[in-house]
Amino acid sequence: MKKTDCFKSYQLRTIGAAVATALFMSACASTPPASPAPTEQMAVSRAALNNASSAGGNEFAPLQFKSAMDKMEWAERAMGEKNYARARVLAEEAQVDAELAAAAARTAKAQKSADAVQEGNRVLQKELDRTITK
């Protein structure tokens, strides 16, 4: 075998290896990376649920609170199945529902307090009217 034939064969193998490497690298680059576990979002959602519970969401906004609890349960199930994209979406939805339940509970409590103050004012006005007419 001539020296030039050996050199050409070496060049072809080197070019072939370079092409194969380039194809492999481009295939790896086009595959989207696996999404990381949404542990931070899960923690934020749990905190929102605790906040809603403390605010009285279960009593004053039971539908929103139950929706948040259900979505959080589904998110935890999706985490266990390593379906991180679904877990993230469900955890975000649970957070929104929990924040809505907390806001609704605070609003209901504020309305209840305002009604009590208004009733107190009505009773005082009635007493005042009664003492003035004597």
C-alpha cells in the first residue's frame, strides 16, 4: 500500500469521525433538557395554602380553598411521577387558588367586622335617640 493511499484513508476516517461527532452533538443540542423539579414552586404553593388556612379560607372561601388543596395534591402526585412540567403548572394554579381563598376570607372577615361596627352604631344611635326624646 502506498503512503498516499494510507494518508487518504486516515483523512477519510478523521473526516468521518468529525462528521459523526458533529451530528451527535447537534442531536444532543436539539433535545430540550429535562425540566428541573419545581421544588421552589411547590414550597411557595404550600406556604400560600398555609396562609389561606390561617386566614380562614376553609370557612369563608371553601370552594377556592378545596380547589387549591386538590391541585396541590395533584401537583405532589405529578412530582412523584417525575412529571415536573405538570407539577409546576398544578402548583402554580394551587398557589393562585390559595391566594384567592385567603383574600376572600380576609374580605369576608372585614365585611363581618364592618357589619358588627355598623350594628353597634345603629344600637348607639337608637339609644341616643331614646335619651334625647325623654
